[in-house]
Amino acid sequence: MKYMKKSFSSMKPYHSELILDGIILNANESPVEPPKKVVEEIKNALSAIEFNRYPDMDEKELNLAIAKHYGICKENVTVGVGSDELLDVMFRATLEVGDTVLGFSPSFSMYQVFTELVGAKYIPIYGDENYIFHVEDMIKAIKEYTPKLVLICSPNNPTGQYLNERDVRRIIESTHALVALDLAYIDFAIEDYTKIALEYDNVISFKTFSKALALPSIRLGYAISNKDNIDMLNAIKAPYSVTTFTQLAGIIAISNFDLYKDQIDSIKEERERIYHTLKDLGYKVYPSEANFLYVLMDDSKNDALLENKIYIRKFKSGVYRITIGKKEENDKLLEVLK
């Protein structure tokens, strides 16, 4: 990597190994496909694609479908290659060398990467000894560091902590900085406050089709905000980044969101079952409003899981994240951990 900037030389690429065999509980994917009607409509939509033509660069129909789902205007929506692309675009559009970014920690590792890529400074606001984030700590840090950008991931990846709307509003109203709400997992939470972004000039909400909508393979995310912020993202977003197929699949999925309710409820029920079972077994496991659990356990337990071809996410020695799988997969996981 002799051509890489010296400041990036210590960066490690974000990587999740492709696993084709066993029980896969390491990537926060849905354990099941989208509802049958959604899958059939997506397959049928393939016949309508003109493969020799570029996609709609403005993603008009997809933006309209997302806007309709939320009861907002299509001008308040833009889409990208996963919410990751849109987050990256936001960092590049708003930050200059030397600017400060605040975010709770531990959280999504790419936040720091995006910050460093534009030469800004990332300051983590750590949770307490129980990995619980406190709003007062963030507000205090905002007063001390006067950041250009504040990041809130709720429910947080990897800890699962959910910040309620009241606390999120407290952070937003404590700063003139841009506030990015990464709400990738909020469909599994108590309440979805995505539309809060339309009430403030300095807020952008980011969502994805990869989690509750069970479509990580199509790589689709979206942002919701006021028209000025959406125009800002569109100004530097790569042209034609969202394929025709992805646009069609996204329209079908978001238009049939009600069909996902049973799947989402099932994942939430399994999450609570696993949480309480692990807790009863003596594991240190944290409350979660996402489709995963954050667990502290001896590495030998993970070795036992690997021997049984059960794959969870290891962050460091003794610290793991377990994605909620199908009931039979979860039963096997619990059987081994017992």
C-alpha cells in the first residue's frame, strides 16, 4: 500500500467474513427472507428492467414510495448504496480538516473512519461501566468541544441501547451542530422517531433496507431531512449509484411494510427470550432494542460455538454480539452456551 496516505496507514478495513455453512449470527442480518409476496414481486420486476439503460438518477419513484410510507414529501428523501454511502456523503459534504465530531462509544466503527478520511477529529463519548450512554455526558461534551457534527446511533450498534425521543431532542436542542441520527435498527425498538428530522434544521435521519426489511443484498439506504440538507447530500452523491433493480426492489419492500410486522415481532420476542435465558445462566448480557444482544463471556464459550458451526461477532476478548436468528438456531445457540 505504498501509495496510501501516511495518516491512513494504520487503518484496518471493515470486514465481515462470508460464511456459507452453519448458523450465521454475526452480521445483524434478518434470519428469514422478506415476506413471500415481496420476494415474488421482486422476481417478477426483473422482467421490466431495460438492462442497457442507466437507472433513474433521481430515484423519483423510490423516493416517492419512501415518502408515502412516512407521510412526507419526496423532496425530504434521498437514497444511496446502503445508509453507509449517505453517511459518507454527509461527512464529506460538511466537514473540513480540523473539525470536531462527537459520537457515543462503542458504536459503529465506520464513524471514525469517515471522520479521519476528511481530516476531522473524532472524539468518543464513552458509556459507563455498564456500557450505558448518558445524555448529560454528550451535552457536556458539546459545550466543551463545540463540534461540527454529532452522531447518535439508536438503537446503538453494538450495545443495543435505545435513546428515547425525549433524550434525543435534548441533544439536538443543545447544539447548532449537524446531528446525524443513525436509525438502522429502530424498527425493532419501542418507537420509531425517524420523522423528528423534519422538525429541526440541523438533523438528518438515516435508515436502511438491510435490517428489518431483510434486504442487505440489494444495498439500499435512505436519508430523511429538510430539503436543504437533502439537496446537500444529492449535490455530491455519486451519479447512478442506486441500480434499477435496487430501486424496484426498494419500492416493493417499503410499499409492503405491513407484511413485515410478524417477522419483526418474532425477532423481538426471540430477543427477549434469549436475553432472559442468558441472564438466568449467569451471562453478562445487556438490554437491547435492536435485533442483536451484546454479551460478555469467556472466549472458551465462543470456541464451543465455533466447534458447532455457530458464528457470532467477536469485538475483543470476552466481548461479543449475537444476532437474533430463527428459533431453532437460537435454541442450538443456547444449548451450546448452557
